[in-house]
Amino acid sequence: MLKRMLAPHNMALRQLSQEEGISRGTLHKWRAEARGKGQLLPDADAGPEGGSSRDKFAAVLETAALNEADLAE
């Protein structure tokens, strides 16, 4: 389910909940747990453009120190 919340899918929790029959509360919890482990996931109902400004900035900060080989990985 987490992969479907990430690019290129960027599926909104509302839609994912309806399609999979999983409560939005459960999806929120799973996303929060993954974020707690450092995984970058878009906000609850981010559109196809991806996450919020906060999420995008966090991704930039996370990758800023990587060299070209690490970034490609």
C-alpha cells in the first residue's frame, strides 16, 4: 500500500481506501509509521504532483549530501 502512495502513483488515501477497502485511519497510521522510519510519503490527499512543500523540501535535504552514484541508486 505504501508503494501506491509514492510516485509515480501518488494515490490519495481517500482513493486507496475506497479501492482496497482499508480504512483511511489504518492508511494514515501506516503512513505515519513509515514516516517515523524516515520514508518520505506525500500528505494524505496530495495530488498527482506529489507531496507537500514540506515533503519536497525534506527530499531535497535528504539527497543534497549524496554523491552522483548514491543518488542514481
